[in-house]
Amino acid sequence: MADEHPQQIRQFQGNIHEKISFPSMKVCDFHNKQEIFRHAIEENYMAHHEIHTAIRQHLCSVYDKPFSVLDLGCGDAYFTSQTLPSALVKQYTGVDQSAEALQSAQVNLDAANIQSKLIHGDHTAFTPLVGEEKFRVMIVGFSLYLMPREEKIRFFKECREHLRKRGRVLVYDVIRRHHEERDDYLKRYYEHAAENWPTLNSTALRQLAAHINMSDHPESLESLTDIARQAGFKHAELLYVDGTGFHQLIEFVQ
């Protein structure tokens, strides 16, 4: 789809001057991959700061009336609570498999004065959790790359069924190069982390390598756009890409 309709995918050109202040926490020992990725988020290794700033700017440019949000895999909602404009969020619904994360999410959303409903369950198959409810905006962060291609198609179809007219899905994820083989991506991402994530020791890097080797199934921008097209989405727009090219924010609209 990207090759056929290049005008539908363009680089986000706005200057990201508005920065959100996030705390940084150094972690000395990593006991599991969740701690490694939590540390990567806190150190901004995956461009969470810039991605969420771009989300805020984009939504403020699109909407002037309150809208509903479904955040799939919301975690503790720290970034979304800091970046979503509370005056424009009519209702925030967050879904996550971690009950502990949802407890933190409630605290963060309450502090941001965002009306919220939090649901404990599988965010990759969410229809039983939300029923027939539809949303204006969906946010899916660093989740799709863990799904095989067939599951991504099913997931996009499910998202489309729960979008309001002219609704949009904002996806930020790990993206590989066009025509890049998975093994080449794995090698390149590991080398990137080893060189640019300085607070990870050799043990943590080995854990990271084992995780991405087993779990990562990223798409290229072109293939992800094609998947969304197969699910019925008509428009895709690249809103942000970091300097490494790995971490991108893409919008899909019906």
C-alpha cells in the first residue's frame, strides 16, 4: 500500500518543542526482561518521550471537541496521563493484562484529572472486554511487533469494528526496514542496543537478545500499512520516527 499510495504516508514535519518532564530511575540489577524494558522506557531508549509528545500535538491539531480513547496495553498509563490533553478526553478506557500496572494507572490518571475506566484482560483480543462500545481514538504501544502477521490482521479488524466514524488508531512500535529479513533486523537491533543502551550490563544484554530472538516479529512500514489496508483502513500516515529508524508512530484511519 505504501508503494502504491506514497502520498498517504509522510514524515511528521512539526517541530517537537513541547517536552514533557519524566522522571529517570537508574536500575542496578535486572532480574527479568520486564525490568529491562521498564528501565529502557525510563532511560528513553525507545523514544517514548518524543512519541508521546507527537501524539499530544497531533490529537490537539485534529480535535477541538472531547473524544473517547481506548488504550490497548496501557500499562501504568504514565505517559498517556502526562500527554493526553485532559480537557479533550471525554472518556479514557485502558486495557492491560497486569493488575498491578492498572493500579498504578488509576493513580496516574486520577492525578491528571482524566476520567477513566480500567479493564484487566487481554488487550490483543479485547472485544469481550468492551462489548459493543466504540471509540474515536485507539492507542497501541509496542505490542504489534510481538504478534505474528496473521494475528496482526485479525487485531486490526477488531480495532476497526470498535472505531467510530472517521476514528483513528495510533500505533507506536518497532519497525524494520523495507524488505529486511527478520534475522537481519534481530542482529541490527541487538547491535543498536549494545552500543546505545549504556546502562545495560552484559547479562541484561543477553536477556534482551534472548527475548527479541524469541518474541520479535516486527513489520516494515510498508507491510504494516498493507496489513491495515487488508483490515479495511484506507489511510496511513507516519507521524514520528526516531533517529535510529526503529521506533515509529503511525496513524491508521478508516
